[in-house]
Amino acid sequence: KKKKKKKVVVSLSLLRRTLCTKLHVDHVRMRAMTTYCGKKTEVLDEESLVHAIVAKAATVDENAGPMARALRPVADALKSNAKVFEKTLVKERGESCDILFLKGEMWESGKASVHRSPETTNGGGRLVLRG
């Protein structure tokens, strides 16, 4: 049996606009991010009910089951209406140059990190390294 080759794609970007305005889960096992300047990535509180719904709905493997499929419309509505809970549940994570590790939907435990890019305003930008 052949082993799958694992690859890592790394990018350094100067972002002058917000890329991911909605809360989401990445389709990877894990993502590492470092923000060198500008606002940091915003992460949803992992202990919240909103996180549990969005992370469960993002499950795509063969074990996702009917619960994950049933939660997808609810999760989409929550992600689209994040303004209702963002002040208490969504926070910037880390300091400049810290490495932020985000679990993706292919993480073994199924508890993916729900996150989004911060809003850029007044011509501000972010210098971000992603891998």
C-alpha cells in the first residue's frame, strides 16, 4: 500500500481587504497562521453552543451522519448573522508574530476551529503567513 505524499503550502500575503468575512472551518487537517502586522484572526469561542453547531455541521467524513447534515442550514444561518453574538463569542487570537494553530474539518476529534478574517478598515491591511 502506497503512502500518500503529504504537502504543505505556505503563503505570505499582504491583505488589503477582508478575505473571509463569514465564520468558517478550513478544509484541512490543521492550518498555521502568523500575523506580522494588522488585526489578528478572529476565532469563535470553542465552548459556545454556536461553535458546537458550526463545527459539527462542517464534518464531511463518512461518519458525519444525519445530525451534521441537519445542522448545516442552522450553521449557515448562524455564520451569516454573526453580528448577533460576535461581541461576546468572537475574539482576536494571539499577538503579532505568534503562531496560531487552527484545527480544520479533517482534524481527528471533529472539533474544528471556527474562525474568520478580521475586517480591514480605512485602508489598513494585514501581513499574514499561512501554512
